[in-house]
Amino acid sequence: MKTMLGLVILSALVMGSVQALKCYECQEFKVNGTVEKAQTVACDNTTVSDCTAKNMSACVTGKISFSSTNGTESGKMEATVHACAENTTIDACKLAKEEYSKLPGFKDFKCSAKYCETDLCNAGNAAQTSFVLLTATIGLFGLFL
């Protein structure tokens, strides 16, 4: 009886964890190499979102950059966005290029979108490095306990 109850509890835990997908929802914007603090949101524990609750099935990390010249003024825009995604078959870069190409003097367009389907898989490099360091530290101190 205890074995059966244990299997039921384990099954419920596994099913519950499979249904929820958590992704970071954060972004960094730069204009001419300077971070725009008003539009930047750091990737940390406060920016983790339940994408399943939003009917989204994937996480995405999108990077875009381009230059624009309007008369004598020019600038370079760079953005990195981590978010929930609804559909991994949409060509986000093609859509972005179509939209931004309307700007005067549009050039040097670069774009990438990487989709993934596991919890927090769209972490930025800083978050991934922090996790690796945390894991190594726990492992190291665990050896001495």
C-alpha cells in the first residue's frame, strides 16, 4: 500500500513539473554602446515567469542590432530580449527586419532568435555563469562535510 501511495505522489510531482514552463522575461537595450537603463530589466529571480500560464510553449532569447542614419545624426541600436514565446516557427528576425528597414539610413542588420523548451533555458550568460559557480561551490564544500 505504501509503495502504491509513493508511486501516486511521485507521478503527481512529475506531471506537475512537466506542465509548467518557466522562462526569464528581461531585456537590455543599448544605444551607441550605452545601456539605456530606463528600458533595461535585469535577468534575476524577480523576472522568472510561468509561460504555461500565459499559453506559451517555449522560451526565447532574441538579439538584434542595426544602425540608422537620419541626415547628420546616426546611431547604433542593440537589444537582447529573454521572454516566453508562443510559436517557435515564426521567423522573428524576418519580421523585425521588415519593421526596422523603414527607418531612414537603415543598415548593418544582425538578428538571432534561439528557442528552447526547458525551465530557465533562456538565461543570459551572467545567470548561467552564476549557476555554474554556485554548483561548483556547493560541490566543493559538499566534499568537506
